[in-house]
Amino acid sequence: MRKLEILRLACLALILAPTIWAQNTSGVNNAELKGDYAFTFDGMTTGGSGGSTPFAAVGRFTSDGAGNLTNGLLDTNGVGLPEKLIDQAFTGTYSIGADNRGVMNLNIPGGGKLAFVMMANGTAKFVEIDASGGNGTVGSGSMEKVDTTAYSTAKIVGDYAFGVAGFDLSNNRTAIAGRMTANGAGTFTSGAADANQSGTFTTLNVFASSYIVTDTASGRGMLNLPPLAGGIPQNLNFVFYVVNSGKLFAMESDSPTPATPLLNGAFLQQQTPPGGFSNASLNGSMVMYLTGRVGSGCGNNRGAAPNVIAGLLTSNAIGALTLTYDQNCGGAATSVTALAGTSSVASNGRTAIHLGSSYLVAYLVGSNQAFFVVPDSSVLFGFGDPQTSTPLTNSALSGTYAGLTTVPMTLGTTIFSGEFTATGASPAGSITGSEDIGGPSGASSGVSVNSTYSISSTPTNGRGTFAGSVGGSNAIVYLVSPSKFVVVSTSDPNPALLMFEH
């Protein structure tokens, strides 16, 4: 939307196909999108000069399963009044084709056209496709079914971990991860957080904040956090939309300035064990995926470039761990195997991890699941999912997946959503599909992609290689489970993390 103008070119490099939105007229699978949904979007806006400014959106709508959207509400934030909408009502239409790819049109100021792909659980992954001529907004987002019975302040109760990240007016990056306890009456206590603002790392051990569901018909609410980063003097104000009692989509509502970032992310209810978290909460394997942005000097880029990492963190429940990871910083690829380290887990879930000379902080959502923030100059930030304990090889990557480029760091990143089918064959499997790409210069629909892959359970369970157009000419894959995997290109000078789910 140009208030949700979503997305750009995807890190599945491509075999270009005609720009024809064939699924726009089919509607044969419209019933797949039915009910109440909340959504979140991260991106950037460009005005044709080659530069960009941050943009984000959160909201909700009701879909009738027959191609119509009602009861829509939208909040956006960006640079300049034309980019900011507050509690904006909207309606819309959509059409889903036989391959589960769809097109959505939102009736909002400035218009909004999205390409999306449905998942089996009713979640949709989307990109915006109405930018053209170097003007518009690019980024990516997710729509998730909501529990309307959770639309009240009283339902937000218990322990929550959170992670938010974004850019200020000068495109300097900030990321914050933390945790709080909600009392069900509008107060968060026992807060702890770690923030990285443009390379300046701050830890705040104790704080309180407030929240309220202001509209029990839409699940829209407001949340206030104290100053959490050293260079941010003012409180941080967020608008949020309830997904369920255990999940909130939250976007900062403060106008971005050279010192104030536009932050976007989520609050997730912690699965706190009796007696609190401990080193025993890290026991087994976790696939972690992090994204940052360097100002210059990364790979062959003269200016800003993405820095992305995917890896497998394996812990033994008593504070010892190893990390195998693959990193692409502006086209400069690095692989590290079995880097040894230690962890120290506090009872509130804050986890300090030391790996060689590196340090990172995690806030646990549950066992082997966490938000991550790293005190580095590129402000790496991301999430970790518990990996299934069974051996993961080619046969585990089989069936139909929805794929998406996660948050882009630069305008050069290819941003897509699409539908893909993997064979699960050995010793080499193949994955094919169609993706929809949105970018400043215009959109491409139904771009055909295909790759071969080889995945092993040893020495790193679920790690493998992709060759072909998925992830660029060369990429690394980490399987979380047969239902989910993450891909990072090792050859793209503008890489992003690619997420695939059944």
C-alpha cells in the first residue's frame, strides 16, 4: 500500500515470466481467506532518487471467504504526513487462484495492491505490488488469523518476551529485545531489555510500562515503553493489534526523526517453566536467523548493504553450546562450523551467550525459542525456532510451501511471496514454484523458479545447499522441521533471509 505499499524483489533469483496477474481473476480458492485477521508489514519508501526512508504498518480486517474485506483498520508510520495513517478504516477485495497465490486491493488513501500466498493454517504472506517508476514502498508482511475473544486488556496477562527493530530518518538501525510481566489491568512490570542503537548497546534490567486495548471490537490498543536505548531520550509509544492472548503485532507510533527509529515487531507470551527459566531451557537445537545492515565496506558494496545470518545453535542444558552458521554480508559469504561457547540463562529468560570473541543476548519465549539482539555495528536482530529432534535430510523437505522474503535492508533486495513444491528426492531434490515480486520499478507476477537441493543430518542436522534460482545461484538452507525452513544466499550482494512454511 502506499501506506502499506509492500515489497520488492525476492532473494529467489528468477527466470522472468510475463507480468500478468492471472490469479487476479480466478477466485477459485477465495474461501481459504475467511475470518478475522491481523497483519504486520516492514518496508521502506523511495521517491525515485535512489534513497529510502523507513515505513511500517499494522492493522486488521474481516474476510468473508468470497473475495470481500470489511471492518478494516490500519495504522501506518513513515516519513511525512502523506505516509502516516492513524486508525484508518478500509474495505477491500481479493482473489485467490488455484495455486494459493492471490491479489488483494485495499481501499485506502493512496491505494494498496498486495500479492500474497496462503498457508494451510490460514496465515498469508504478502508483498506490495503497486510501486512503479522508482516510486513507492517495498517490504514484506504477514496476515494471521485472530482470536476475537482476546480483544480486551484483561486477556493480556502473564509473562511476555518482545522484539522490535527498524530505522530512523537517517536509516540508522535500532533493535530491542526484552521481556515484561502483564497484570491484566494495563501495567507491565519486571521489565528487562537490551537495545542496540546504531552500534551503541544498552541493557536495562528493571522497568515498568503500560498497555491498554482501546477498541474491544477491533483488538487495537496502545502500549508505552520507557526510554530503552541510550540515544532515545523519550518514551516509546506503540500501537498494537491483538492476534491472540499470546501474540501482539506492535508498531511504534512516534514519528521517525534522525534520533527516533520507527520500530516494528511482536510481543509473544513466554512459556515460563515452574521456578523460571534456566540453562535447562536451552537443551537441544535451535535454528536462528538474524538480519542487520552495514553502513559501508561490506562485500563489494560501496554503500549500505544487508548482513544476514542463519545457523544452528546446539545446547546441552548446562551452559555449553556450539553454533554452526552461514553469513552473507553484502555478497561476502562466510561459513563457520561448531563454534564453541557458553550460555547463562536468567530466571526471566534473559540469556547471555558468548561464542569465541562474540557476544549476543537472547530473550526466551520458550525452550529453544527466543528473540536475539547482537551488540554489533550492523545491529543484527532476529529469532530462533526449536529444531525437531529427528534427523533432517532431503526427504524432510517435501510437499508444498509458502515462501517469503523477510524484512529487506536495502532497496536492492529482491522481495517476493510465492508457492513452491519440493520433491524430497535423494540424493538431490528439486523445488519449483511461482513467485510474485514487487519493487520500486514495478511488479512481476508468476515468475518461475527452480532449484536443486541436498540436505544432510550430519555434521549439522538439516543443513544443506541450494543451487538454482531459489536464493540466488548458491544458497544455504537450514531446516527447522519438515514444515519450515530458512534459506540464505551466499552469492547475492543484496541478501535477505527467505522463510518457507507448509
